[in-house]
Amino acid sequence: MKFDPTFRRVGVAFLSGLLLTASPVALLAETPADTLVVADAIDDIVSLDPAEAYEFSGLDLNNNTYDGLIEIDPATLGMVPGLAESWSVADDGMTYTFKMRPGVTFSSGNPLRAEDAAWSLQRVIKLNKTPAFILGQFGWTPENVDKMVTADGDTLTLKTDKAYAPTFLYNCLTAGVAEILDKETVSQHDNAGDMGNAWLNENSAGTGAYVLKSYKPKEGYLLEARKGHWRGDAKIAKVLMRHTPEAATQRLQIEKGDVDVARTLTPVDIEGLTGNKDVTLQHDVGGQLFYLAFNQKNENYKNQKFLDAMRWAIDYQGVADTIMKGTAIVHQSFLPQGYLGALDDQPYKLDVEKAKALVAESGIKDPTVTLSVRNSADRMDLAQSIQNTFGQAGIKVELKVGEGAEQLKEYRARLHDATLQTWGPDYPDPNTNSSTFAENPDNSDEAKNTGYLAWRNTYDPGDMKAKSQAAVMERDPDKRKAMYEEIEKEHRSTSPFILMLQQARNTALRSNVKGFYTGGAIDSAAYWLATK
Amino acid sequence: MEQTDDIGGNGRIWSLLREFGEAVATLLVTFIGLLAVTFIISRVVPIDPVTALIGERATAQQIATARAELHLDDPMIVQFGRYVWGVLHGDFGTSIKTGRPVIEEIARFFPATLELSTLATILGVLIGVPAGVLAATKPGSIADQFVRLVGLMGYSMPVFWLGLIGLLVFYGTLGWVGGPGRLDAGYDMMMDFDVTQYTGMILLDTALNGRWDMFANALSHIILPAGLLGYLSMAYISRMTRSFMMNELGQEYITTARVKGMPERRVVWVHAMKNALVPLITVIALSYAFLLEGAVLTETIFSWPGLGRYITDALLVADMPAVMGGTIVVGAVYIGLNLVSDLLYKLADPRART
């Protein structure tokens, strides 16, 4: 074939250009030695103000720029003193005194005072953003919080409206919403009475090991370690978070060494990375639970035999192994592993014959379940497995597939028949899940208690509600633990919920990265101990 | 004579003014229509922005406060009127999800798309036009078959798959190009602090700052996504070029030129190409506009913070100020490119100048 000379010239010029631009000379490839580069999907962030941040990625960031009065040790996940070096509760069970840790400074250089702690907690209640309910549970309102939360010298005093279990308050104080802010700095950035809310979306003002240098929504953020942190300086100078929504992309980057940590991998990616000597896979659990819920507006779901039949008609281990492939473990009670009182036993397994017999005993002829499921691959696979095993037990399952947001709207309006859902705890205390799964203040449609999963399923938990409310008041931690265990046992054998799985986290780290903690089910990521 | 000339001059001015007025009116009607359609769609989608914003455990009071803050309880026409009024005053609103002004966010995301699309279109034109001409001048030859096959592959292969395979081969295995994102991690950190950002387009900004190391790094990152989009663009442009050129090469004036002994190169590149260029401009403009609208999948795979991903992410959480801001930009891009292609018509085709 003979080419026109013009074509030849254009072709040669173009190929030269391509080769020049594709030259590997320009590539740095590896990450800077003083920086931990993390790939994660962080587009869930709504705000970085601790009083408003309520999403996983925002809480991860804030855990490194702020500290609370009480902290969770990232390595042991046990409770340890934070900005309060000690605390006590009065005999009335309603007055708590915290002694502030001396010598702590904010990133601005301002010293930490009890006044800062009081102002930060008062601010949460006054701003009344979504996570405010965590502190509002102690009877704090915008009207009374200045009297309930007070500072005097180096002492912070918290009053509660009832004598709650002390562990309840302590656990709630480890939540992100209770992080302490630099009052002087934040107050200087008040905009139209927002108490610095807008400014805190782009800046940090805490005592944490890192300072927020830049944050670009849906792109990433950069943290820089500060000198003289009260816990000891962070081991790595900078943390660069790169928003990487696609898991396959994260996998390629960790394989190439372009990132040090990849946090949102799919089962396929985890399988692909297994055996790679340059990459270490770190496994732990998250707090999210996968469950089936049945709306008791359908009388069939009040039939205990039928509910039992369904509990024995699920291949729990099979779905964990073959569908979730390491991204979930079997878990059959409403408190996630890691929580006070969580039950880790597995009383149910797939037993088709038993399920069939229970369906027959229930007296329900040709039962049909309409299962709402969101249209993501893992949910669909999970639902199809349930459809299959329920079918073997004589229960017909019709799948109603839809968008996640659409399904959530239907669920909150009690319009579903049955639904496959997930639930993540709001704060690191058992009451977070006990109150939603086992309490329902008013079961009427008009009540619109959408925050209670029991209400969404028209489920009246009976005396379980009183038991749950008693557990949150129990001052003896061991007794409190036993109370939750009892509630969970009753709940999983009588309620219209079937808890199936708990989220497992798989974090891929370059093999030189050590000391990276995700926070497990009860806390957020800690970067300050990481080394590389 | 003088009087006649005056009348003629006034007539031309009036004619120009009328044309200008019509263009402005069309522009306004198009924008308002675009906004109205997007606005209505935003209100019928079954996603509650309040739930998306404040979570599942929000109390009734918090939901009510959020709805009031977002003016969601006002009549739809009032909400729409308020929005249009804001836009006319340069206020695109605040993103519900991030709490930042939409105009600021678009100013951050659009340059990334503009940079990627422009490079992709340049690659698409540089390869697509010669390939189409080659195929048209040698119909049925191996070269023609090859161009058609490559074009067909560009049409039929899913961009998501192509992108991942491209990354796996050129980044993962061969290491010839940079990975996802616009820069390597080290340079990424420097970008905000060490480089004055004039345009938001990294290639341009690093060049203007004389940071050639960063320029080279940015180029290594953009070449693969731009090459991928350029390939898709090329597939379209080469097929259309082939078709336009074959049409022109069959015309009598081409035969006449050949009979007169004109060199084949001149026949093809000057005579035939000049006439094929008129419809080709539309094809290139449309292809460019399509890329500027945002290649969502490509942007997702390559972690490219572009406009397509911005609008899609916003749509999924019903962040309507962000969606509508993005839509206005896309609308402006289409209208702008239409005007440019009209102008180029007139340059390419003397008949259109009257």
C-alpha cells in the first residue's frame, strides 16, 4: 500500500508527539515518604463541622483533627482519657465532673480550657444539626444547655435529666459530635449567627494530631501534622486523601504503589490482591448490619411460626462466603460485634426441612413475600439467594427492585411488604441500635416515628421497649451488658427483623505501611499512628 | 445617491440589531426552557434532598427546619422564580450537599472537563480527519477496511471497559502513563500551594508558572483519558469525514480537476476538503460539545474531577442547585459552540457570508 506523502508526514509527526507525551520520565510513581496517600470514596461528606459531620468520611477526617473528652484507643478500641484526664459521677447519677488535661493547646496555639469544652457541647445543642440528638438524649435543649453544661476553672460539669447509665454518657462522649473546638478561633468566624459552621467546613480548629490544610469536596483533602500534640506527635507528617470512587481504580493504584492505602475495594479486588507481596490486606469489622424487615401491616408477619420459618430458610454462611466474599460476616443480633452486649453466637442456619415444617405449622397457605431490594449488584445477589432458599422452603419471593433512595422513601413511609436493608449505628453505645430495633414510642401511622426501625415495620415490641429503656439507665456495666444480651435474644426470636450479616472491612495497605487503624465498628480512622 | 446610501447603511444596522436581538431572545428562551425542564424533573424524582442531607435519624423538627432553610415548602413557581432571579444576578445558589456556592464548584470542575475534552477533540480531529480522507480516497482498500473497523470498534465498545483495560495495560502493566487523577500525589499536594492557578486547567497553569516537571506529570495523566475520549471522537469524525469526502470526490468538479491534470493531493485536500469541511465543522462541534457535557464514566474510572461526574453525583442526592448550575453550563456550551460553528461556516463557505 502506498501512502500519500502528506499522510506520512502527518502520521510521523503525530506518532512522535504521542511517544513524547507518553514518556515514562515524567512519572513519580511512588508516594512521597512523609505522606500517607489514601484512596477512598469521600463524596458522602456533608460538613466538617463536628456539630454537623455525620458521615463516615467526615468523621474519619475529624477524628484526626479534633479530640474528645474521652477517646477510643485505635489499637485496642477501649475507652481511654482524652482531653479530660479524669472524671467522676455524683451519687445522684445526674452530675458528672470532668477534670481537663493541662498543657493541651489547639492548633491555633490557644490553650485548652474547660470553657472551650462547655462551649463546644452547648454549641452542638444550639445549632441542632443532625447528630445533635446524640447529646440531646441527656435532656439538653437549646433553652437549658447553658445550665446543664458548665465550666469552672479546669473543671467541666455535665448534668443530665435522669440518672442514665454512666457508660451511656461516656460512650456518647466518644462520638464525633462531642469533639472539642477552639472557642476563641471559631467565634471569630461567626457568620450571621452560624457559630462558625460555614468556616469549619473548610478549616479545622481542634487539638487533634493534624490540621486541615485543604479540602476540596469530591476531590480530596490534605492534613498536616502539628508539633507538640498532647498524645505525642503524629508519626507521619502529611495525609493526602484522594477521592477515588471506582474500586478497580483503587486496586490498580495500590498495586502500582501510587497510593499507600485503598479503602473501598470490592470482593473481586480483594480476591485479586490476595497473594500480592507488595500489598497487605487488613481485615476488621464495620458497624453496618444487613437485615430483612417485614412490615406487620401484613398479618402473616405477626405469625411467629412463619417468622421462624424464614429465619431457618436463609443460607447465612453461604451468602457471606460466596456473595459478600469477605466484605461481611454472619451476625444475627442487632448489636454489631464490638459493642457492649453484642451477641456473636449464630443460632440460625439454613435448614430447609425445618423451615418447611414451620411454614406448615404456621397455617399460612402458599405464602408470598414481596421483597424490596435496591438495584446494586451485591444486594441483588443477596436477594436472589434468599429468593432461592425461601423458595425451597415453600415461600414464594417476588423481588421489587428499585433505586436506593426510592426504596428508603417507601420504607420510611411503611409502604413496603418486606425489605432488604442495612443499618449503621449512630454512636458507640448499645442504646443506638436497641432504641431503634426494640423501641417504638407510638405505633400509629400518624406518629411518623421514621427514626425507629420498629415503627417503620409497624412493630410493637411490647415489654422489650421497657427492657431497652431500663438498660440505658443501668449503672452497673456488667448488668447492663447482660440486659442487652437478653433483649437481643428475645428480639431475634420474636421480632419481624432477621439480622443476617455485619460489614467486614478490607483495607489494602502497601506492605511498608504499618499502624493504620480504621476504628472498627465503634470509631473512625486514626492516621496518627501510621508509619511507612 | 447620498440619501440612498444612508438608507442602505441604516438598513444594515437595523438588520444586524434584529439578528442580535433574535440571538439574545433565542438564548434567553433556551436557557429558561432548559431551567424549567430541569427544575420540573428535579421535583418529580422520588429522592428527598432533606433525607439525603440530614440522614435517617433526623427528628421531625430537624426535617422541618431543613425544609424551611431550603425553601422546599414554597410553591414550585415561587421556588423556580427565586432560582431564575438568583441566576440572573450571578447567584447559582449553594450546593445542598457541600454547602458551598455552586458557581465556585463549577469553576473548579469545569476546567478539568474543558482541558480533557479539548485535548480529546484535538486528538480525534488529528487522527479522524486524515483517516476518513484516507478511507474515502481508497474505498474498499485495506486502509479503508481498517479505518472502518477501528471506527466501528470505537462506536461499539463500552467506554467503561475500554477505560479499565487502557488503565490496566498502559498504567498497570507497561507503566507508560500516569494513573488516575490529574497529577501524582506529590504534585497534587503542591498544586494548591506552589502554583498560581489562572485557569484551573493544570496543563496551562503549570506551563504559565514554568513548572515543566508538573506539566509533564499532568500530561502523563491526561494522555490516557484524553486518548480514550479522542478515540471515541475519532471513530465518529473519521466515519463522517469518509462519508462527506466520498460524496465530494464523486462530484463532477473533482473529475474536471483531475482531467485538467491537477495533482491528486491538491484535488483531495484543497478542492474536495474545502467543501466537505462545512458539514464536518458541525460534526466536530457536536462531538466537542458532547465531551464537554462530561464523560461521566471516563471521569469516574480516571478519578477525574469533571463536570459530568459533578452533575451525576449531585443528581443522585437530589442536590438540585448543583444539577441546575451544571445544566446551565452545559446549555451555554452547546449554544456557544453553535455560534462558533455558525461563524466557521461563514469562513469556510462563501455562500453563507451573504
